[in-house]
Amino acid sequence: MAAGFLNTCTVQKSRAVLNRVHILFHFTAILFLLYYRISSLLHGNVPFVSWIVITISELIFTFIWILTQAFRWRPVVRTVEPENLPGYDKLPGVDVFICTTDSNNEPVVEVMNTVLSVMALDYPPEKLAVYVSDDGGAPETLYALKEACQFAMSWIPFCRKYGIKNRCPDAYFSSSDDSERLVWSDEFKGEEQKIKLNYENFKKNVDKTSDVEDSDRPDRPAHVEVIYDNRKNGGFEDDQSKMPLLVYVSRERRPSHPHRFKAGALNALLRVSGIMSNAPYTLVLDCDMYCNDPTSAKQAMCFHLDPKISGSLAYVQFPQVFYNVSKNDIYDGQARSAYKTRYQGMDGIRGTVCAGTGYYLKKKALYCRPGNEDEFLNEAEKNFGHSSKFIDSLTELNGKPANERENLSAAIIEEAKGLASCTFEDNTEWGKEIGYSYDCMLESTFTGYLLHCKGWKSVYLYPKRPCFLGCATIDMKDAMVQLMNWSSALVEVGLSRFSPLTYGMSRVSILQNLCYGYFMFSHFFSVPCFLYGIVPQLCFLYGIPLYPKVTNPWFAAFATVFISSLCQHLYEVLSSGGSVSTWWNEQRIWMIRSVTACLFGCLDVFFKWLGIAKESFRSTNKSIDQEKLEKYEKGKFNFNGAKNFMIPLILLVLLNLGCFIGGLKGLIHRRNVEEMFGQGFLSLYIFVLGLPILEGLIPKLSN
């Protein structure tokens, strides 16, 4: 690699070749299978209803399989060279956005740990600003932020002095990994003990206010408060003690105005930060995802400052990695198939999807198309709203040096409150052509899709040391609620005017469009999965064949498709560092998700279309329950609160068991094993996949 390069992009050639060979082989087998199905139907010598249902199911499977192959076409791996970045004085500013909504589901201490880890990033503090959006308007969150700021005054210098890598205090003090401690002098031990005592006092102070007041106030004015102004205090600090700007934002909320959920919060932060720090880039983080590597901003700048790609680069996406995932990972919380397979594949075809957290975004991308910076500035007030200060900031998105930044006076704070009001966006393009889109509940994923449609690109970086660590769901209810939110929102987009089948077809490349099509249509897997779990089994019970005899050459097509799919999945798991146990767990949770959360997500869209259901956001609980944690670490499913989700699954598992037993009796009587082998094997396979779930569910249902 030539000296001075900021990043490299390497195509995984061997993986791409293997994938393409498998695509050709597997697709050939699918064509034979479909030919057999359709020709048998046309000849009319098969049971029409059951065969047409299964044929439609297999056509849906084929459609979604075709969408999936785009991820496997050109996978790439990227690396960075932060040492080749320009000096600190030439680095651009970064605004960090952290959104929290409910202190009951999002423990305040955990949120503050995320804030502290971001404040301690290895980046010029005068070019860093941290904005915390509190959509719950909780007094305890504001109090905790002030306490966190006080603790940061000792924590940040300690991290810088001793080169601490893990700058989340809770993770640092709870870790037994001595590699985080590079120095073992008596001075270090003494300071560490002092900092630990300060941290324990900080937690006690925050915990005291946790249950004092109700955190959900749906009718309140905007509240913007500067917790720490680095410009005012910069002259009194040495280099190790300098801290970034820290601002608390709670946007106005009125029952008579739409809330817009996280997209509304992010758009409010874009405007507030525009008149305060106005950095050209922003890091968006979930409130439970702390910085595990303080160099993440520098790693992202290796792409944003690369003149070869920076002109059209919208964002740099990092993977979501979770610190609480067990070795068994029964809920697939790590989402291996997404972050180690699909995202790398999508990165090779103009950019990966936006995951909603852990990405460094160029703000300008939310306001225009590449190379067309003045697109919406010609009618600025009509498009952006009536704020001259914010409109002025749009022309300065290359960032201003800290000493040119305006004082954060009372007038600026009042202006910021107006920018965070309910009515500011009225009759503007916010949420439509500007900022984060309001057309989908998954604001970042959908906005990333629109950015790609406008011509912007993105990159995906999976570093050896995870830059961000979050908290994965560890019980069935939260896992299902989260997936139902995603599936409902994505299916809604897939069926809207923004569908990749129509809107995206002429705006992005074919392969990238197929990838987005997968994200939006893959949840329809639930329909053929549900039918495949019922129809063949009932036909097996009554001796109606749906598959060729084992001795029939056409049976090879069905066997090949089944075995080929399993082998491809196993190869991807093993090649990405997984095990056979990982493969089996993913098979099992895929079946559970398909006939539960994905099915309910599709039904949710249907009920909204009928007007029965309303647009809502179901938050997941991010607090850790000890009993749930113990079950999870033992590899036992926790079904507390998830019984309604599991009804379709338990019915399918019991049906497969009953039909398998009844079908075996019929086989003995009819002696047609060759005809019914495929259906019998399918019933047994589904039952074996669902058996551990059944063992955990039956005691719960009996209660």
C-alpha cells in the first residue's frame, strides 16, 4: 500500500467466486423444481388446491432467494490508516446525537455511560459537541447529565493520561481484562481507585432521582440547556482536561401535534446543532451503545476526508456489536448474517444500508444531492423554516474553528428552543425532502435508502476492535417486539410509492435495489413458511403426495434445493467465525421469527391499511433483569410476556408432531413410503427445530 493512503477496499474474490458458482447451481435446481410443479399442475393429474398453495409458496421463496443473491455478488473488506490523517487542527468538527425516550426502559445510568464514552473520544474536544435528546422530558435525565458532566472532569483526563481504550466507565470498572490497563504504577492504581469511588458516588446520586417524578410528560415546552460550554472554559483547561460542548435538548411536545418519534428528534438536533456548533459531520448513537474504541471518529474520517470518495460519500457505517451476547446466542442477538455477510456484500455495490446507530454522517447529504449544494437554498425559508441563523449555518457546513464560534448566549438558547418546537416544521420540507424522512418508522434505514436513491454512497467498516458496543435483547418478548417493529415498518415501505420495485428501480443499481428489496420484502417469508408448516403435514396425514417419489429423478431437484440452502448457510456461518451450533441456532430462530414476529409485522401493515391499527412505536426494554440473564446464559428461552407471539409457532409444532405420528400410521397401512417420504421428513424437521421452544412454552401456557 502506498504511503499516505487513508483506506483500502479489498474484494473477497474467492468468496465471490464460490458464491457465484453456488448461485448458478442452486438456481438451476430451483428451475427444475418449479418446472416439475407447474407442469404437474398444467397436466391436471394432482390435487389442485394443495399443489397451487405449495407452488405459490415456492414462488415466494424463489423471489426472496433471488433478492438475497445480490449480497453475495461482490463482498468487500475495508481497512483504514488513521495515522495518515491531517493534523488535529485540520480535522473537521463532529456533532454527536444521542436519543433517549423512556427512562423506565432505558436506564439513566446506562445512557450517561454512553454520553461519557463519547465525550472521551480521541478527537480534538474543541471540534466535538455532544447533544442528548430526551423525548421523555425527564427531570432525572437532565440531572444525571449534569452529574455526568461533573464526573467527566476527572474521568476524561484519567483516560487521556493513561491511554485507556475502553472509555465507558461502567464497562471499564466491571472488566477483568487487564489489557485495558496499560500502566500498573502505584500512581495509576491510586488514581484509578479515586476515579472508581467518584463513579460509585455518581451512580448513587443518579439512582436517587430515578423514581422521583414521572418521566413521560406528553404536554410540555421545548427545553434546551448548555450543560458544558467548552468555549467559555477552554482558556482555563490544559490539553488533558479539555471537554467537548455538552447540550441537553428536550423538544416541545403537544398532544395536538404529530410526534414523529426518533426522526423528529434527530431533525430537531440537526437544527439546534446548526446554530451552536455546526459541525459538518454527525455521529448518531443509540442511548445504550457506548464507544468501545476512542478512535472511531478518526477511522470514519479516513473515508470522509479521502478526496477520491468524499464528494459522494454520505455516511460511514460501523457494525452493531453487543457486549451481553452469550456464547450460545439463542436469539441471534449478534445478527451475524447481517453484519458479517450482508453488509459486506452491500458495501461492494455502492454502499450498505444505514443501521440506525453507529454511523458518521455528512450533514450536507440530508439537505441536497451530490454536487448540488444549493438545491434547496434558493427558497431557503420555504424549505428549511423561518430561522435566519439556521439558514446561515447551512452555507458554513465545512465547519468553523472554535474561536470563531458564536457565544452561546441567551438569545441563541431561545432560538434553539424555537427550532425544537412543534410548529417550526409546519409548511416546510423537513421530513420530506430535507433531514430524516417521516415516511417510515425506521428513520435511518429509510433515509439511507433515499440518500442512495439521490446518488449518495456509503461505506461499511468492520474493525478488529468493535468501535461501539450495545445491549442485545435477552428474552423472547423484547426480541419479537423489536423485530415486529422492523418488519412492519419495512413492509410498509415495500408496499408504498417508495418500493424498490418502482421508486428505486431507476435510481440505484440493480444489485443495490435487490438488496433493499430483500430488507423490505423478506418478511413475507412468514406467509410461505406458515403454509409450508401446515399444508404438507395435513396432506401427509391424509396420504396426499405433494412431492415426487424418492426413486423419481425429480425428487433430486427438491433434495438439492434443501441441502444446497443448508450448506450455503453453514458455509457462511463457518467462514465468518461461527460454529455448527451457531448455524443450528440461526436455523431455529429463523423459523421462530418467520411464523411469529414477521407474520405479526405483516398483519400489522394490513390492519393499518384497514384503519384498525394506528401508527405506534413499541419500545423495547433495555434494562437487564438478573433472572432473564441467567436463563439466557444457560441457553434457555424466556417466554414471559411473549405467549401471544408464540401461539402460531406452538400450533405449528404440535400440528407437525400430530401429523407426523398420524402419517406414520397411514404409511404402515398404505405402504407408500416412497411417495410420502418428503412430507414426513419435512414434518419431522420442523418439529425438531421447534422442540426446545415447545419444552419451554408448555409450562408457561399451562400457567
